[in-house]
Amino acid sequence: MVKELIDILHELDLGIIQLPCPETLYLGLRRFWQVREQYDTQGFRELCREVLKYIITYVREYLVNGYEVVGVIGIAGSPSCGIHHTSSGNWRGNPLSATEPKRVRGMGVFMEELLSSLRESGLVSKLSRFKLLEFDYDKPQESLKRIREELRGS
């Protein structure tokens, strides 16, 4: 939990639905760091879509009952939950020959599937002020400032 992020949401009178972590469902908590290429598989994408069925139901229920869904906050560098930055690496075969993971521009697999699910469900047109935001643990204060500004403008 990032307390300062929760404080911003409270200050702006915004609720939150924490998305489940598909990486934990897929590999558990005792996993080594992975890169996007390792999660960009049919099996992982199917798991993401299955988990997202419930999230789409939540979004639809909130909208039908007059709430506004203003966005999603991902994690910079995450292979599944990155919004603008994900991780990449040549991690095949012998682990001793793996390259150091790099943060690259791009979206994580889970976030891609979330956007795809929102489109397929027809909800995108009802999310007029929906923002794609990203928290960066390497630049927490800069991230919090940007998130506050973006959400204030909603």
C-alpha cells in the first residue's frame, strides 16, 4: 500500500477497487522477477481475461448506479500492470545467459487485457473521463503529484 496515494484518493473523495494480481494467481508469491515476454502467453492472457470478467461486472454495476469510473492506476515497470512502462528482457533457456531486465515504454499484459475487455464490453464509450495513470516506485513524489493533478482534472 502506498499511503500517500490512498490519501490523495481520500482527499479527492474517490473510491477504489483494488485489482487482483494476476502474477500472484499465476505463479504465487514466491516467484522470481519476470519480464513482459514471459507473461505474454496465451495461458496468462486467458487467466487475465477470466479475472477481468468480475472487474467488468463491477464497472458496469457502478456505472448503472450513477457512479463515475475515473481510471486505473498501474505500476511503472510491471510486466502485467504497467501503463506506460513495462519490463523487458531476453529470459529464455539458460538463466545464466539472461540479460538484465530493462524498463521500456509499453503496457503490461494485464492492462492490455483490461482495456481490451472494456472495449469488448462496450463500456469505453461510458468512461468519458477515464484516465490511465501510473505510480512509479522509483519516483514516488513525482508520480503522486502527477496522479493528483490528473485526478483533480477529472
